Amino acid sequence: MMELKRVAEEICRKAVERALPDAAVRRALEEIQIGKGRLFVIAVGKAGWEMGRTAAEVLGDRIDTGIVITKYHHSRGEISGFAIFEAGHPVLDENGVKATEYVLEAVKDLSKEDQVLLLLSGGGSALFEKPLLPLEELKDISQQLLACGADIVEINTIRKRLSAVKGGRFAKACAPAQVHSVLLSDVVGDHPGMIASGPACEDASTCEEALELVEKYKLRLSERVLELLGQETPKRLDNICVTLTGGVSLLCRFVAEECEKRGYPPVILTDSMDCEAREAGRFLASAARYHRGKGHKIALIAGGETIVHLTGSGKGGRNQELALAAAEGIAGLEGVAIAAMGSDGTDGPTDAAGGCVDGYSKNALEKQGIRIYEVLRRNDAYHGLEQCGGLIVTGSTGTNVNDIALALIAPPCAKRTEAEVENEDRGLKAAGKPASFYGC
């Protein structure tokens, strides 16, 4: 069983490695015409450092000004010609505001011949911000939205109207210079206007939608905030060009290919999972139980971004909750492992990327007097998984294209082809395990 957990985690790690932004940025830059005016490269998001470094390697001295804004501990050193800032995520802090003000100062008074290359990845909504209200008030609104389980589209619909850069307002500030946006999507459905809250995209969301969210989630807002929510964002921008590169659908495909390499026929269930994390875990567990009963090897794959409703004050993240909830559903089953991880290497305010469980995980916890339902009620999945050896810790990966969940099923009586046996035996030998570890 420990071997199956290892394989499930390894598949997720390998797929994320293949989804790194370097190649995607290089492809995008091949399609962008760089003019004779000044060139400003602004890279924002959890993958901001990697995207900025790739742009520096490709464009070199052609860049007049380079700026990176990324999450704390996501920078990997200096980039020649770039100013690098680290700031708070998922909650905005003063460093994010100062970094954004630095960008706005750099791009003011641009001419029509100048160009801005805006490289955006997940996390940009919190990292790139100049609020139109006091920072503490904006942070309180963000905390309210996170706590009530609002999804990323809903959160961004509110954020855009409280910002001087979101919802197309950054592109407006750069006019008449052309702004080329290269987007690494972390939004289910890959809508350009929602990635990092669309600083250089025409905004399709409306004031009416924003005010409906206030009522839906019973948000506690000041009169000033309600006034801002009633002010419309730019609906037409003549100085923008958008290139979407990378996203969770490609990540799901990479997971499927890694599963096939290891002899597990893959089935991609969805690339737009956006339900409650615990419910996603229970569903994946029930699907795994069904397929295990069929006696064949299979891999079930789901990508997207779940949500968590906070009911306790524990430590964890959505992928950890998904994995721990799944552990309840596959308890006692041999030949089943379920992994869930964030592609950026961080899940919630923790050092873990997610979690991986098997049929023994629940029993391992109960032997210590730990009940899964109590852990989930406290939103303390991190410590629950820690106690059963279920944490996935990768460190910052350099990308952010949503989350991946994988159920790996290898029933002890699964009939395998000669090629499957040979392929699995090679992997087991490399790991120092005896051959024919699974199957009849």
C-alpha cells in the first residue's frame, strides 16, 4: 500500500514538472512582435519569477525595465535587469501594495511606441494591488470571502471594483502603450478576465453581479465599499493583446500520460472541479470503490479548484481536506491510493502541497485516537495527514495551474498484460522493491 501511495504522489509531481511555465512563455514570445520603443516586462504571480527569468533569457538587453512580484519564498535569486519583490498571498499585505505602486510609477507617461509585456500567473489577484480603500478594510473583505467559501470568480468580481489596477484598469493606466498579456491560467474555465483579476483585460463582470454577491454571502461592508462596487470597470480597451498559455486541462493531460507510462489506463473525469473539497474527496473515494470492485487497474483524474468552508481554526488547505475526506471512503481497501495537490506546491497557509492517503490511513489515525470527522470539523487536515504519513511536501514548484486529484486503483487480483507486468517490475526494481508487487 505504501508503494501505491508513492506511485500516486510521483505521478502528480512528474505532471507538475511538465507543466512548468518556461516552455509556455517561450512559445508565447515567439508570437509577439516587439517594436522599437521601450519595453517593460512585468511578471506577477506565484510563477512570476520563472516567467520573468524566461523573458530575460529570450529578450535579454531588449528589456528596458523588468519587475517581478511573487509570493514570499517563491523568488529563486536575482534576474539581470529586474527588480524583484515578494509579497503576501492569499491575503494582500503592504509589500504587495508597495510593489504595485513601483510598477505604476515605472509605466506612467508611456508613449504609443512603448510596449508592456505583462506575464501573469495564479496568485496575481493578491500580489498585484493598489486598493481604493484602506488596506485593513480590504483584507477584512478578502477574509470574509475566503471564509464563506466564495470561489475565485466571485472573489475577483468583488476585488476588481476595489482596485486601481484590476479589471482592465492597469491597461488603462498604461495607455496609449500596447499591453501584451501572457496568461498562465489558474482559473477554472481559463477566462482571461478572471486570471489575476484581469488587470489588462476588458471586464465582463458587472456591478449588479458584485452587489448580488454582497447579498449572497451577507458581507459586512462600509458605505464607501458599496459605492465602489457600483462603479463600472472598463468594458472596452484598444491597447491590449492577450495570449493564454498553460492551464489545468494541460496538467490533467500530463497526469494521464504519466499514468499510462506506469500501466494505469487513465480516465479524466473533469478539468473544472469546483465543489466543496470534502465532497470532492468523498466522490473520488466512491468512484475508486466502484472501479476496485471491477478488478482492473485504472487511474481516475480530476483537475480544478475546490473550496473550503471554515468551521474551525486548524491548519490545512483544500487539497489536504480532499485527501483526508477520501481516506474515510477508502478505509480498509487494499490497492487504492488517492492524492490531491496544488500545482504551485502550497496548499492553504501551510508548507504542504496537498495529501496522499490509502486504505490504511484511517486505521492509522484511529490507533492514535484521532477521528477524521473531528479533524475536518476543525479544518485541521494538515495535522491529521501528518499523523498518518500523508502530507505531500514539494516546496515552491514555479507554476500555478490549479489543483490535481488522482485516484490510483490496483486491485490485488487485477489481471495484467505482459507489458504491464514488465513495466511495473522495472519501476519496482528501480525503487528497490521485489518484482510483481501487485496483481495476479
